[in-house]
Amino acid sequence: MGQAHPFYQPFIRFTMYPSPLHHLPALLRITLPWLAAALALPLHATTPTNLTIGTGALNGVYYPTGGAICRLLNEESASKGLHCSVQSTSGSLANLKELGQGKIQLALVQSDVVHHAAKGTGPFVGQPPNDRLRSLFRLHQESLTLLASATSSITTLADIEGKRVDLGNPGSGERVTSQALLDAMGWQASSFAPVIPAAVNSRLEGLCDGTLDAAFVVAGHPNQGIGDLTGRCKARIIPIEGEQIDRLLKHHTYYQHSRIGANLYPGQPTSVSTFAVTAELIALDSLPEAEVRTVRDVLTARLKQFTRLHPALTPLTQDSMLAAADVPRHPGMEDAALPLPSLTPESLTASATEVSAATPAMEAASAAHASSEVTAPPVGTSAPVATQPVVVPPTSAAMATQPGVAAPPSAATATQATVTMPASAAVSPAAVATGATSDTKGGSPSAAGSTNDASQPLPAAPSASIPTQ
């Protein structure tokens, strides 16, 4: 057979001598396309971020407050991979302990407990000061509430001396605040009659069954547990006031005067004077700034909805929430620092160079203009000594872009716009209609207002006898 035409020879060589891929194992040939597709994906997938908030008892105010925070965060930030959940705890001290152990990332803590933890005083005596605590927000007031049983003769604070009084569970935030009251009044634990120990979850039932004359509770108002005691057991709220209380508040700024509003509870037709701590949202300094900034942006952008999710949150304003605390503010609560422009010659723009080059000519023109405006002295006076005119150089482009530099009024500065950091830029509410996670189904009592999903009250918590926090 003769030789094939030169035109067909390349095709004959291709069929007789397969490509190098023919020598690869069959499995590798199959997997190569999938490997190429995998390499085309982003190198770093978004890792979900979980924020857990330590709160308090189910029938207190800490738990629904944490639920309100998580509800808004989950609606706004779920699409960005951030998920918030609520954990019920025994209160402030337990929250600080779990925060230090890394079990939670955010904690609701009484302001006096935060102070003592940061200073190594009170219940933290013998421990080094905790310099890692950082403040995010100051939230609602929590009043020290003195409850008296219906059968007792207690009508004033002084009447509780010698009576059976529950001062709060040892190691609780309530005990910290009631101990401050005892110190101010000059009382000791021995100043009261012995109390029959009760289970942690039923310690206030003594106000109903006759084994307690009075009890202290630190709580935001209205409070579901206190509503149960005043309604079911006819417990009464006793004022906490007097000269000793005034001195206490003068020397300890983490306490403030407060009043429990009238008609919040059965049998309480008038407001009641007392003092209060502030519930603070606390984190460690190790919590990433980006996550803190997300919490800040969501709560400030949706403050109106947040204050509708529980009556205790209603008085909050942005200014009150950002008030100074006893611990430093977390850096994530501040706006990210704007980078300063580089002033090296090679980084100057053409327009900046032109302005700089034109400066001598402009200065000369300004000097000529200034000299032409010199008026003659009044008749009969001597001419003033000639002085060098003062020339204010125009603002350069480099100066105009430096943050914090106050430039003289000019056409350039008149057109500059103020840059404001957005509270929650490019964030759209996600389709979350169920509120916070299943952890929050213990929720709050009904809240005022319901203009949208976020303003609907959280579901009611199961009845319990400890209305702490």
C-alpha cells in the first residue's frame, strides 16, 4: 500500500499514538475534572460564628433580654454566618464564671458585680482583679426589691431587723447587693432570725407558706416572678430609703436611685422608692472586634424594636446604653480607625501636585491683594509703619484629606462631605419569624408594641418561684 497523502498524515499519527493522558490510570482520569472544579472554589469557606449569651432565670428579665438580643442578631446576621443563642443561668456570678471558661461569649451582669470583679473586691476578694472584662452596653435598671409576706407587720426597711429575711443565695448577685445594704445599715447576718434552708428554686415560697417574713430580690420591672408572689401570695413591696441609703449611693456610683412604678403588681397602687444596679452586656477582650461591631450595629439600628421586646427595656436610649461603665469599652464598640493618607511624593495625585505647584503663585497674588487693600490713615495721624502682610496659604489636597485637621473655610472645604459610619450597612432582615433559638422559648411577659415581627413579645416563660434577674 502506498504512502498516505501528506494532508492525512497528522490524523494518522494522532490515532496511532494516543495522547499522554492515555497512560494515566483510569481513576485519575475520572477524578481530574472534579479536582479542577474543587480548586476553582474559594480557598476559605465562611465558618459559622456562634455567640451564646449567659442570662438568668427563665422568669426573670435577663433571659428575655438575652432572647431579644439574639432575635435581632439572628434576623439581621444569619445570612452572614453569625448565630446567637441564649443560656439560662443562676445569674451574674455564674455568667462571669462561664465567660472566663469560654462557655459563653457574652454575659449579662449586674454593675456592682462587674465593679467587684474588676477590682478583686466583694465576692472576689483573694482573686486578682479581672482586667479582661470589656463593656458593650448598659441596659435596664435592676432594683433591689424588698418583699414582705402578707402576714408580717413589716412596713419600713427598719422593720426587718430581727425578722426571718432571705438575703439571697450565697454566691449570687442578689447577695452582693443585699450585703451592701446590710453594711450601709450596720447590720450583720446575726441581726435577723434564723431562716429554714430551702431549695434554690423555691427559696421565696416562704413568703407564701409563712416560713419567711421578708426577702430581697434584684430584678428589672415588671418581673413575672414578683407578679406571681404579689398576686398569688399577696406579698408586698417595701420602700428602701433613708439617710443610710443616700450615703451608700454617694460612695458607690454603680448604684442609682430608682422607683418601682405604680400599678405594676397587684396591691401596689403607688410607686416605691429603692435603689438599683444596671444590667450590663459584658465580653472578654478576646472577643473579635468584628463580632462586637455586628452586635453594636444591629442593636443601635434596631433600637426601637429592641425596646419593645420587654417593658423593662422601654426607657433605653442610645446615650444611656453607651454610658461609661466601670470596665473599659470593647474596641469593637468604637468605629474602625480610618487609614491616614500617605504623604510620600510618589503617592501624591496629579491634582495634589498641581495645587502644590500653584501655591507660590497664589501666595503672591494674595500678597498683592492684601497690599492693595491698605487704606490711608485718618487726616492728622501719622502713617503706620509698613509691615509684611500675613498670608494664609490655601488648604492643600493632602491636608484636606487628613482626618481631624481643621482647614480654613475655602471653596475646597465647602464641598467636602462628612463621612458617617453606617450603623448596619447592607444588612437586610432575614426571614426569621420564630425569634431566638429554642433556648429562648422560656421568654418574657408580654411587651408593648407590635409593629413588625421583631416587635412581637417573646413567648411567656413557665412559672417559677425565683424571679431573679
